[in-house]
Amino acid sequence: MKWLFFFSLLVLSCSAPTASQSQTEQEEDQDIFAFANNDSGTKASFDFMQKKAYQETYQYKVAKSVFDRLIAAKGDFSKRVPTLVISDASRQIAYASPRKAIIGLEMSAYKACQKMGKDSLNAIAVLLAHELIHVYHEHNWKRHFAANQVDTLDAVKKVKNLDDALKLELQSDHLGGLLGYAAGYSTLDIMPRLLDTLVQFYPRIKYNSSSYPSLEERKQIAQQSMEQLKDKIQVYETAKYLIALERYETAKYYLEFILKDFQSRELYNNLGVVCTQAAIQLLGANNLKYGFPIELDAVSRLKNGGLKGDFDRDPEADELLNQAVNYFKQASLLDEKYAPALLNLACVYTLLSHDEVDHYRRANFYVTEATLIGGEDEWLKTKADAKVLSGIISDRQGKPEDAKKHFEDAIKMGSSLANYNLNQLEELPLQSKSEDTEEGILGFGASETKIRLSDFNIDRGVAKLFQNRLDVENVVAVDKSRKANCGLAIHDDSRSYIHLVSREEYSFFQITDTGTIGSEVSTIKVGDSHEELVKLLGQPNRQVETTTGSILIYYLNEQLFEINDKQEIVKIGVYRSRTPSK
């Protein structure tokens, strides 16, 4: 039973101050959101924190590297950035002081995270992200409101209710997990295991049944949060592949589904990308000579034709581009040093430049800003893409030699898009596509039997989906008015992301990060180079630029490949998709 006497929420605000506490201590306690409470444990003073001796420790440097990634992923620099402290206290595990903008991590908690082995950094990320949400979402407003009102008001009683405290904690668990994932940490199943590990390092944690949830209750909160987090990640991953297939309207309401609970520069940026890509589609292949380096998930149109977009209405391209400007500016408001949003603004103003001469000036301004942000090793992919856009602008302004120089510089920085655009500039033929011949290249050409991943037959999977016989791990109702559901199926070496409205509207993506794909003649595997892929399949029909690489789409055998910034294949996929005829 001792395990039940453990984790607390909004700890010190819910407990009455002892006679030995000074007025200053009471005020400090009231400002703190502690992860747990141990009345008999030692607590670091704010004076100790201000001495900053902890900054020289190895533990602090490790925690700070995780903390910095979380801050960058949150991307909200419109607020005061919190300060991280670490101490040898053994009272609260981790804590947040929204008023002082301080996040604290105790050494015992750090050691508990270490004990989780390969998940140690993921565990640190869970604790720090949880407390960061308390700060960024200003959870202390309820506490200070309640402390200064009388209990006769129903609203005040509700504010003081533990249920509201639980809601704040649930929000911090849920959004903290999503923040950790956005920063690149595996946060899905960490919290329940971390709670068990923390018990070993905080054996004297006490529990007050009238104020605090038990360990088991906290695990239930973590489990519920984890399920909601899985939903968001599942929807986000599916949206990425929908963008790659030009399903822009669908991708838009997928991203908006996440945005209802979690705001970030990436989400606003991707919504801007969706609008920009839809505008490019409406402008038509004959009007665009070059592929535009629109990030994070943006299309570079590498071939005329292709799939038809799925916007219900037929909005004007400029209207969509102006919407994109607003989204990219919103991303920049959250983080003025977020280079992809600045580059994307430059792309949009370049696309708008046919309508207003001043747009070229704005495009040049933002492409320069995107290039100057960060140090030599920061935003390398974005800086290469900025060179690509500079080449496009130069050619449009009648400076082909300057354009050539920009494209060549981008090629040296590893940009495959620049190579395509240089060929366009010099009117050179591209390497043939796989569908240009009946047999294709090295056996990957047209055939009655589509190329599949070895662990799961995608065509049988689609058939089972409509027979209600497909084993689906999770289903999220993304848009009830559209009857749109997002499904996830887990296979031996791959997983399938499914968008389903009806038999006439669906997309089924099967993705692996460990497998191979191919025929009896040849195969492609994760880890192969982009160069090897192009030799086998030719140039892709579409190349979707991201901040870390690109997504390549081959229509003929319905294949996709994710490439990292080292030009290596990191994911392989096949897809089946259908949209209603217009």
C-alpha cells in the first residue's frame, strides 16, 4: 500500500502552510508546480539556484541539452524563455515556477532517469516537458485567482476543486508528451515506467487522500494521456503522407485537428505549406518552370501532371497564397528565428510576384533572413534550399548566370532539387522516369502485380478494410462532419496509416524503417543512398522537401521513400489511394 502514498499535483498550493514556514517561503511554495511532494525531503532554496554552481556539472549539461531541444520544439519565443536549474534536493522530483520562469530537476530524479538505460534521455524529456507546459500554459492563474477570492463564490470553489487540478496535470502529461515527441524523443510509453522507477529513489513520498492522487491514479492519467498522444502522432504522420499525395484539403483538417490542443511553429508552418502547395497546383504545370523548396512538408513539382488535388472548392491561387502568408507569419511570431517559415514566406512572395513588383523585394528580404539565422551548423538544409530559391528569383529577374551560380552552390550543399532546377535552367533532359518504358528500370517497371513490402500484402489489407476484417490498432475520428477516420495497423516490420471516408475516398500508406522493397531483379533497402535509388527507379514524380531531407513519390508502382539530410533512405513505403471524381 505504500506505493499509493506518492505523487501529488499542484502540491504546495493544496496544502496548508506549517507554522514554521516564513511568509516568503509560503509565497514561493504557492508559485511552484511540483511533480511530487516529500515533506521530509530537502528543498533547494532560490538563493542556491541563483549561485549557478550546478551549471558546471555533467548532469546539468545533459539535462540542458534535452531542455534546449524541448524549448526549440515548442517554438514559442513570444513568452519569456524559462531557466533550467538542477539541485541535490530530494523533495519534488521536478518543478515549475511560472512566475519566476524556472524549471527545476532534482539530482535523484536525474539518477532515476539514468536507471532507465536507453530511455534515460526520453525520461528526462518527459519530466522537463511536463513542467514546461505548466509554464507556457500559465497554469498558475487559477491558483492566484483562488487565493485572493472568498470561498462563497461558486466559481472560486470550482477553481479550487481538485478535479481542475487533475485536468491541469492531465494537460501537462498530454501536451508534455506531444512536446517531447515534437523534439524527437520517444515519449509514448515512458511515464508509467518512469513512475515505478522514481518510487525507488523517493521512498518517503507522502500522500494526502484529500488533496493528491495516488500513484495508481497518476498512472491512469499517464495512460490516458499516452493514448491521446498516440492519436495526435498517428494523425500527424498520416497528414504528412497525405501532403505528399497532394491531398491538401484532407491534410489541412488533419493538422487543424491537432492544432485544437497543441500549437507550435511546425503546425502553423505546415498549414501554410498545404495552402502553398494547393496554390501551386492551381497555377498549373505550364506556369511553373522550377520546383520550389517549400518546407517542412512542401512539394517540389518534378513532373507535369500527376494526381488531382481534392479541394472541394476551386479557390484562386492568390487567395491560398495569402492564407499561407498568414500561417507562416504565425509560425514566425512564435519563433522569429525559425528559418523554415522565413524561407517559405520567401517562396510565397516569389509565387505572388507576378501580381505585385514589391513581392520580389519581400522575397529577397526573407530568403536573406532565412540564410543568416543560426550558426554554421544550423539549418543546413534550409540554407541549401534558400540558395535554390535565390536561383529561381535570379532567373525570373533576367539574371540566368546568377541563377546558375546559386543552383551550383546548392548542389554542393547536397540539394537534389537544385540539380533538377539547373537542368531546367539549361534545358537539359532529365534521367528517364521508371514509367517511361514498358519494363521500367531494373525490373521495377509496370506490372500487373504491384510492388509490395514483404511482411504485409497492402492490396489484401485494403480489401479487408472494406470487409471490416482488417486488424486495426487504433482509430481516430478526425472530422465527424466529413465522416473521416484515421486508422493505424501494426504489422511485423511495418505499420499502415489509413485515411478513410468511404470506398470512394481513402488513402492507405504502409511504411517500414527496417525493410526492403523490390522484385526478383533487384531490391532497395533502408540505408541505401538517394543516388542508388535514382539509378534503379529514375527521377521521382514528386519530391516533397522537408527540413531534414525529402519524400520521393513514384506513381507507377505507388511507392514512396523518405530521405534524410545525408541522402540516405530512412523509410520505405507503398500506398493505395482514391479520391472522388470531380
